[in-house]
Amino acid sequence: MQTYIYRCSRKPDMYIYLAERDDFSQVPTVVMNGLGITEFAMELEITEDRKLARVDASKVLQNMKTHGFHLQLPAQTTIDELMKRIASGK
């Protein structure tokens, strides 16, 4: 899967992965508000067996399919936990 990766200004080491360049339409507003300024970092082809520095490629692909984006967080928070918090209003 072709992905477009953006650096987020809110926290160091926080990145958002998108399937289409500059298309943030799948990202909930509350998540977008938490990103700060996004800056295009790179375009990358991700496959199940691709080695990535800080995240498992299969998890990225799963999040892209399920949520339409993948958020690489600097902490141990997963995107599923984040989406549950957003849904519950916490």
C-alpha cells in the first residue's frame, strides 16, 4: 500500500500516515486538532513484511484499512485506544 507520511508539530516522533497525499478527510476532527501543524515527510510503499523503525507494518496496514489512517504516537498509546477515547468523549 502506498502511504503518505506527515510529521505532526504537537509532539516529537508523532506521524500520521494517509492513503492519499494531503487527504485528511478520514481523520476525525478531534484527532486533527491534536496534530498541530502537519508537514509532509515522505511517501512510502508499505507491505506486510516491510521493516519500519518504530511500528509494525501489519499494524499500519490494519489501521489504514480500519480507520483510513494510521497515527504513530510517541507513547505506548495505540490508535485503537485513542479511537475508543474519542468515541467515549474522554
